[in-house]
Amino acid sequence: MTDVAVIGGGAAGAAAFGELLACYDAGTVHWIVGQHMPGRGVAYATSDDRHLLNVRASAMGVFQEHGDDFIRHASRQLGQVKGTDFLPRRLFGDFIQAQVGARIDAARRAGRSFRIHPGSAREIAPRGEAGYAVRVGADRWLEVAHVVLAIGALSQRPLRTVSTTALDSGAYELDPWRLDRHPKAPRRVLVIGTGLTAVDTLLSAAVQWPHAELVAVSRHGLWPFTHAALPLSPYARQAALNQALLACDGALPMLRQVRRAIAEMEDTDWRSVIDGMRPVNALLWQGMSHARRRQFLRHARWVWEASRHRMAPATGEAILQLEEEGRLQVHAARVLDVDGTAPLQVTLRERATQLVSTLEADLVIQATGLDTAVAYCAHDLLSQLLRDGLAVADPLHLGVLAKPDGRLLDADGRVQPGLHAIGSLLRGNLWECTAMPEIRAAAHRLAVRLASADTAVATLDSAGEVP
Ligand SMILES: Cc1cc2nc3c(=O)[nH]c(=O)nc-3n(C[C@H](O)[C@H](O)[C@H](O)COP(=O)(O)OP(=O)(O)OC[C@H]3O[C@@H](n4cnc5c(N)ncnc54)[C@H](O)[C@@H]3O)c2cc1C
């Protein structure tokens, strides 16, 4: 049996499925999508055109070979667009679906075997050397040689400081993309988080409830920095800097090297330096000990995330405008408690003054970003994999333990040759693996690896050399 099952109907699952359709002919490629609009996932399901991509159009693509396909697709809808533009994420969702559709048509013409399953994968059972059985929905089992987990971000867990009363009140929203669940206009909306998800939530809330006062709270109260309007020239001494960073022991000496480079450069923008580190980010992370990684997460993650995952210039302007109009207030504060029923009582301790105060909010939206703490999640399939020792939680709550190529480790530390992951489950190993450039490269490498491995097995099989 040389079939493959890709689990997950987001952008990573779409990329893996499409890449496999193009090169895998040793068996059937199954795509278990778990939803109705496969391909869009969390990021590209938005219908709000204020939600912009934070990567320029020229760098967005679903598959490794993408050229300027997205620019041409977007131009057909919007008129002429430039590769340097930051376009609505909805458009990229349309594009993913069109690209996968084209791969499906090509696969049909080539006589490839594939199936798309609308249900969710509920269970994975190992079958020794034969691979795995995957249960889809209540009782349908697929027997496959390889499983690709592309299940994306986990549903947010409520912060520990939120009382059950508040959670049950209906005024605490755990899904920042579901403002439509709150038809009654709130007077004050408080968003927990100031990252990219929080920014999009605030922009939508500002339009949905034009008279609502908006409050955003996070420990450092720092918005993501913005991209430059036009691409920046690269930092001339990036290669030397990257070598020096690879020789550093831990995040603090790295930070010093980066600061020195930024201070020394005269006509280069600091953002070029951060972007120029992209080729070595995974190596830098992998070179850190567990203790160093923990130190980085505690002390430097917030500023790294804000500098590395920047927002489109127009998004930054829209947030600034809300602040200038006095509609949006930001607090650098810790949320000590959320309690009550609507309005909720939110108790904060301000970072700068340590003063404690309580704010009332008719609606509190948790927008704290990507959750990768698999040990605490309520995801049936992941829980089963952890329980059965087929997956092991990363000790820093960054997905699961895996090799850099995505093969999962089992509870005995053995590499499982047929169980692979792509995307955010691999954060503990790769750190940066959730943006499209990384996802499509990983999907391509995985498909080529599986295709070459299984072509070899299939050839041996047909020659009768394998029992
Ligand atoms: C708000 C936001 C904006 C972003 N903007 C950009 C950007 O501009 N540019 C960029 O390059 N990157 C961006 N990213 C990062 C990246 O492109 C996305 O995170 C990417 O879409 C991740 O896709 P995914 O498939 O891994 O995860 P998800 O989108 O989370 O999709 C996973 C899917 O798997 C399904 N699933 C889960 N469990 C099962 C199961 N048991 N069976 C079947 N299906 C299951 C889920 O229902 C979901 O549909 C953004 C991310 C977010 C969250």
C-alpha cells in the first residue's frame, strides 16, 4: 500500500496536496480537509478586505514553482497590481483554491489517483511496516503508507486569568475571526493582544461597531512594526553578520550582533537586516540549547515577532488613525483577571507604573495568536497521537518533536518514517515554518521525498523483490 493521506484543509494542506498531485504516482493521494472551503484555512478565509497580506504579492505563491501567478490572478480581479503591493488575504484564499483546482485538473488528465474527504481525521493507527490506518469521520478507515499532518494552529485556550463566569457569559470571544457572533453593538471592546491577529480584529471591530470604544492590551503594548512601502536594498554585510550569528551562544549575544550591525550601517534600513536573517533563522534556533531557547522565548520573542512579522504599511496607518482619532487605546499591561457577565470586569496591571485598575468591557476578544501547546489542546487527533505515543509534545510548547524534515519522533525517540508534519506543528524544530514561503518549500521537499521513496518501493514491489 503506497497511498498518502494529507490531513488539514488550510494553506499547508493545500500546498502538500497540490505538490503530491504533481509528482506522486505510486498510489492514491488522499486529502482530508475537515471543512467546506478547503485551502483557505484560518488565514485566508477572511472576507474582510482590510485584512491584508503581510508579504508582498510577488513573494506569495502556493507551490514552489509560482512565478508571478498570484500577481496575474489578482490583476484579473483588481486591475493592474504590482508585485510590491500588499493585497487582501481573501484574494490569496481565492488563488489557493484556483491553484489547487488547476492541479486537480492536471492530475485527472495524467490519470493520477486522488480523493478529497470532507470529514476530519479522528484517529491514526500504526500498521507496522505497512504504514498507518487513518479514521475519517465516524468509521471510514484509509490505509496509507504516509500521513502528512497539516493541521495548523490550534484553537485558542482561554487565558488562565479568565473566570468560568466570564467564559460562560458569551461576552468573552475566543475566536477573533468570529465577530459576527456578536450582533449587539458593544460600547467598549477590549482585545487581548497587539500582534497581527489583534490588529486585524481591531480593524474589523472599528467598522462593525463604529461607535464602540476600542482597547488593546498586551504585556509590552507593542504593535508589529510596518513594512517599508517599497522593497529595501539588502544589507551589504549580511553574509558576514549571519556567519557571526551562527557562532553566537544564545539570543543575547545574537541581539548584540544585530544591534551593532544596525548601528554601524549608514544607508540601510534595519528591516533589511532582519529580513536577511531568514535563510539562517532555522539554523540559529536549532543551534540553541533548550535553556537558551527558553531564554529567547521569555525575553526576546515579543520584540522578534514584532520586528520579523511586520504589517503592511496601510494596516499600520489604519491602526495609527484609530489611535489618533481617540477611538483606540493601547495598554502595556498584564491581564490579572477577567470576571463577571456582560459587561466583563477586566483587571490590569500597567507595565510602567505597576498600577492596578479595572476596566469594563461589553465584549472581550482574545487575540493572542498562534497556539502550539499541543499537550493542553482540545484537538481529538493530536490528543490521540500523544496518548498512543505517536507524537511527543515539544517541551517549550512549540508543537511536536520532529526531525527538521518533518518526520515525527515517537515516545521512544524513534523517527517514524511514514508520519510527517508541515507548518506550525514544527515550530519547536524549525521556529519559522508558518509563512507561505516556508510552507511551500517544505511541501515541495516533502512531496519530492515521498515520490522518490515510493517510486523505489513500487518498482521493487512489481519486480517481486520485496515480500
Ligand atoms: C491571520 C493570519 C495572517 C497571515 N498572513 C500571512 C501572510 O500574509 N503571508 C504569509 O506568508 N503567511 C501568513 N500567515 C501565515 C501562514 O500563511 C498561515 O498561517 C497558513 O495559512 C497556515 O496554514 P495551515 O494549513 O498550516 O493552518 P490552518 O490555516 O490553521 O489550517 C489547518 C486546517 O486543518 C484543519 N484540521 C485540523 N485538524 C484536522 C483534522 N483532524 N482533520 C482534518 N482537518 C483538520 C483545520 O480545520 C484547518 O482548516 C498568516 C497567518 C495568520 C493566522
